[in-house]
Amino acid sequence: MFLHICPAQVGVLASKPVTESNSALLSESSSGQSITKDSLDSLQSKTDANSSGEDQQKASPASDMLVDSFGRLHTYLRISLTERCNLRCQYCMPDAGVDLTPSPQLLSQNEIIRVANLFVSSGVDKIRLTGGEPTVRKDIEDICLQLSNLEGLKTLAITTNGITLARKLPKLKECGLTAVNISLDTLVPAKFEFMTRRKGFLKVLESINTAADLGYNPVKVNCVIMREFNDDEICDFVELTRDKPINVRFIEFMPFDGNVWNVKKLVPYAEMLDKVVQQFKSLKRLQDHPTDTAKNFRVDGYCGSVSFVTSMTEHFCAGCNRLRLLADGNFKVCLFGPSEVSLRDPLRSGIDDEGLKEIIGAAVKRKKASHSGMFDIAKTANRPMIHIGG
């Protein structure tokens, strides 16, 4: 199937037949019912339960700072470590580039740890490091080590483009990194260079393999699907899950400043799922957590899984438990909301933790019930994704 890449070079693309023995070893994938085109409509109606936030309050007692006016408990903090990146992806970076925040105005390592500790001691149990490209930050290992030692933190994850991850991941794992998301939008090297405006395709594949070899399970692969660019590769990506613990996450194309979003480029979740169902008849629905951003599936007998992040066509705002700390210290309660509040300035003015909690809590309480819908989002001023953090 993969005519563009030599499987001998890239083990992640191997697609040997599933035998009866290894199918038995992967019997865990049988949670759910087989999907057919006839059952597609009923399947989609069942996924609405994904938006329920009822189970969020079952977590250990958390500070009121993390609860919004709709009762949503926010236990997941995304921290952008830098605005810099070694790629120039078209859906993230405007053609003309972006003005980067001067280094003195970015949060220092000590400031990041102080704010993170405040969140974790208040009930946050998952932190994801983003960028830009987080691995270009020179002190990322020290940051990981300090974050992983925060009492109460259960998951320390990273979202990365994978260009330098393969050589850095062993040390990052030693420093407490527990989960990995790697962005890869095409399996065709020439298309990779077109989308990212840089070389490095094989380095990304090496990082995926390295993560799997180091025991990360699953290795999440983020794939933004765009019409007439990579929508013809959806089933090829599903094949990546055959023999390795890879979770391919198909993401609907989202509008941000400078990425020339157009609804014609958007491939809706229902259309993506239909393509997969047509080729993989044994695709089965998996159980989602109420706060999941993705709808999760597995092909019967495959080692990995497939997910769909449906931000545009079937939002999951009712179950949202995510907050964002940007590299410049601004705090953002919704990816698509333009509202931000600075934590850096009060930090540098000598504010105590109680004062910071008041600022954070007030921002969380102002969080809206849901984003405004994809057409309004496209018209709303917001920062480029590289500023916000992936």
C-alpha cells in the first residue's frame, strides 16, 4: 500500500497480515460493536454522550478555582513552553511568519513551575507541554523533571512535531514524561515538505518508532485532515495501527489567525468515518471518557486505535476540562475564545498564591458554555496556533 516509503527503512509502516494468534493477543479491541454503513447514523447519535461532564466531579476534591459557572471541573493544563518551532506548518504558521514574543517576556522555568504547582495543588492532575515546538526549549528536561515531581500530577504529556524527539525522548522519559503526541499529516515525503515548508519526514517516523520501542502506549499521532491535501490518505493512516500501539487521531481543520481556513478544506468527522468504515468493516467503537476530545475506535485485531477530534462539526464543550497557559504567561480558558488574562505580570509584581488563585478562578468562571461555532470562530480575532500552543 505504501508506495512512497520503503518499509525496510520505516518499521512503523509495516502491514503484515493479522494472524489468528496475534489477533487473540489483541482481543481487548473487541469492546464495542462492528460498524456498518447502515448503523452509522445510530452510532453518531450514541457519541453525543461524549459531551457529558457528570463524571468529572468524581475526581479527588479540587479547588473552586478550577470549577466554572457550568460546573465543569478543569483538571488538565496545557503549558506552551515556547513560540519557536523548527517547522512552518501551513495550518499553524501564517505565510508571512509571526512576530515572536521577546525572550524576557516569556515565562522562565521557575515561573512555569510555580504556576504549575499552584494548579496541581488545586486539583489539576494532567499537564501537557506544547509550543511552538516544546523540544526546542533548552531546559525542557529540567522542566519535565520538576513537573513530574509535583505531588498529585498523574500524567505529564507532550505534543511535538517529532523532528528532534527520537534523540531526546529517552532522557525525557527518565525525567518523568509519561505520554507522547506526535504530529504527522501525511505519509508522502513531498507533501510533508509542502505542508511544513521543511524537510524531516523520516525523522518524524523515527520518533514514532522510538516512542513505541520505549514503551509509550499508545503513541498518539495527530493528523489534521484537509480536503484535496491528505483526505486520500485516511485509510493509509489507519494501517499504521495494525502492528504497533499507535493511536491515529484525525483532527478536523480548525480556523486560526493566518492559516487561511476555508470550510471547503474541512473534511467533517462523518465523512472521515465513512471512508474508514468502507475499507475496514470490523471497525469497532470504544468507550470514551466523558472529558475525551476524541471519538475512539479500533479495527478488530489491530494493535492500535483510531480517533476523531470533531471540534468543528460535533463540539465537546460540555465535557471540556482543559485550560491553557501560553508561553508569554497569558492564561486562556478556551482554545477558540479570544479572551486572555496575564499571569506573568502579577507574578513579576510579587503577587502571592492566593492572589493568583483569584485571578485564575475569575477567568475560569467567565468561561462560556461552548465556543461560537466554526463560522463565527473563523471571523473572530484570535492568535495564530503557534502563539497559543498546540
